[in-house]
Amino acid sequence: MTDISQAAEKAKIHEGKEADHHPYFRPRDAATLILVDRSGTVPKVLVGKRHDKVVFMPGKFVFPGGRVDKDDYRVSVAAPITTELEANLAKGSPKTPASRAKSLAIAAIREACEETGLCLGRKAEGKVPRLEGPWKPFADAGLLPDPSSLFLIARAITPPGRVKRFDTRFFTADASAITHRVEGVIHADAELVELVWVELGSKPLADLHPMTRNVLNELDTRLATGPLRHDAPVPFFHFYGGKMRKDILS
């Protein structure tokens, strides 16, 4: 996690983060996880409130997520991603290879555990492989990350001309997939100072980043049709000719 002092230092470097006149930067792979609680009449999603002194979207409600790390390619897992999810992640041009598809799903799980303390894992059979850094909470609990419950909701690429650009895959998983909670992750000096389960369509979600609202609308539509399915269309939000386009990955 990024603490506030680090964020303040980054602010000095990235003051122009939202400017749109910078040279072309290749988008970096990133992943976001939207956890859903469907136990009530209206589905709820988990959002975190960002510290008001962080550089990006201070004081806003966000979903956990971030860029893919090199270790996301190598970490041991309790189960592979499903063949259907791998196929959805491979869509688009150029095709996403299996190793990259796995790293995207794993990054979503890692970021959720790092930022919220909620971990999607499964008890490992036999001795748990040595896991370090952000994966240590899994090892401490005798777990390995389990991406088998993830569904791909959308893909979105940051517009050209920004200092930071991301090629983000938005995943969702049911709250029942949470198997471990790391205490002390959410506090007054953390990147996320509060976690809240909020009903779809409620006020805290109205202040989300516009692209995130687009993705959430897609999720809302899919949840309204019943259980999540891998064969539902996956939208791809990107910018062409200065305007946002919505295509369907194929």
C-alpha cells in the first residue's frame, strides 16, 4: 500500500497527471475487482473511501485495483482461472496470451487484499509455497490465491495524452469468495480510510470516476438478468478520434 507521505512526494512529480497534452505513453496492464453482495434484495458493491491527501481522486469512493506486477505472473494459485474467463481475457487484438490473462486476474486479487484486507483464496493442499511481500497474508493463513470465481465485466483504456495510462480489466466476484480478512489495513492514515458496502444506484456511487460508472452500469445490467455468466458480452471502452467508443470484445 502507498502511505500518505509517499503519496505527497509523488504529488510533486505528477502534478500534471490529468493533463491531456503529453506525448504518447503505452498503457500498462491493470486490474480492478468489484466485490458484490447479493444476499439482499438490492445487490451491494464494496467501495473504499480514499484518503483526502492522496494524489489521485482524494476523498473519492473507489474500487480496489492497480497495475500488474511481475510477481503476478509467477505466484502459485489454488486453482487456475476458468477456461471461459481465459477466453474472454484473450479477446481483442492482439490476443492476450494465457500467462498474461492469469496475471491480470491475479493482480485483481492481490490489489483487493492489499487495499481492503479482503482476500480471495483457498486452503492449499500440502505445504504452502513461500509467498512474500503482498502475498504473505495468504501464506500466513495457509491460503493460495484463487481466481476461479472471477468474471470479466469490462475492459477500458485511459485516453491518450495522459501522464499515466492503464489498460484495465474490470473483474467481479461474489462476496462469498472472500475467505480471509487481514486486520488493520483500513485506518485513518491508509490509502483507503473506510470500506462501505453500498447498494447499486446509491449516492456514494454517483461520484465515481465516469469510466468506473460505465463499468458499474454494465455490472448492474448483468446482475439484473440473473447469475453472472461468462458468455455475456464484454464491453471495451476506449478512445478514438478524441471520443470514447464502446465496442464489444470478440
